[in-house]
Amino acid sequence: MNIEFVWKEYQAAIRAFLHSRVSDADDVDDLLQDILIKTYQNLHAIKEQDSIKSWLFQVSSNAIIDFYRDKAKTRGLSSDDLWYEQKDSDIKDALSPCLLPFIQALPADVSELISAIDVHGLSQKEYAEKQGISYSTLKSRVQKGRMLLRKSFEDCCHLSLDQHGNVIDCDLKSNSCNKC
């Protein structure tokens, strides 16, 4: 087994694996380089060619774990590092009083469903059992209810979302919105 062949064969898959767990491209490149070095140093120890792929992904997993451990150890957090939490908390505080009027404006059955699950924290399984409907039916109704709720918000407000779909900013479209 030679390092050039192994690296050519698996580099793209390892890079994709790293990108799925580490967001910064520069950190991914650093990890990929570390994995290449470990591969070069230890490739001779692998007896079966069939086990190379699993070994490489195990080395990659360990490199990710070490990366996050080192990052946590070497970096002290300051309040400025947590700016996103403050912003997130601010937007939640600002939207919280608006939530109930939007939920109440939904059709009665949808309003009851969203209130029970998203406001009062009842599990979907428990709610389905109490209502005597199947769990999969309830999940579908919850998704539709959440989409209706979101549409109500969007009819009234401009929502800015992050890459995960979380609200990061909200502005009223006009003064005609009477829910907030």
C-alpha cells in the first residue's frame, strides 16, 4: 500500500466527513493535513487493505475530537464571544409577547394543538394518545400548524433567519399588524 494511492482514493470522502462536523474551511484543511501525516506515519501498520477506509475514518473522528478538546482548552470565553447568545435571547424576549396572539389567531384546533405542544411542552405522543389519533397523523398536523403560525408571523413581520432557520431579527412590515 502506498500513501499516494490511499490519499488519492479517500481524501475527498474524508474532507466531506470533516466538513460535516467542522464549519471552518481552514480548520478542515488543518485537520486534513494532520490526518495525512498520521496516515503517512502509520499506514505500514495496517495489515488488511479492506480496513484502510474504516481506519482512516476512525483517525478522522479522533482528529475532530482532539480538535474540539484543544479548542476548548486553549480558548477562554469572554462575553464578546457569546454575542450570538445575547442576540438570540433579545429576539426571543422581543417575540415572546407576540406569540400568544398569533397562536390564538389560528383556527381553534390548530391553536389548541400548537399551545399544548409548543407552549406547554406536552409531547406529541402524549397529545396523540389523549386525542385518540395516530402519532404520524399528529406529527403532520403539528408541522402544518407550525407552517400556518410562521405564515402569520411573515404576513406581519419581516423575519431574518440564520442558516439553521432560527429567527435572528424581526421588523414589522407595517403598523397594521394588530397582534404585537
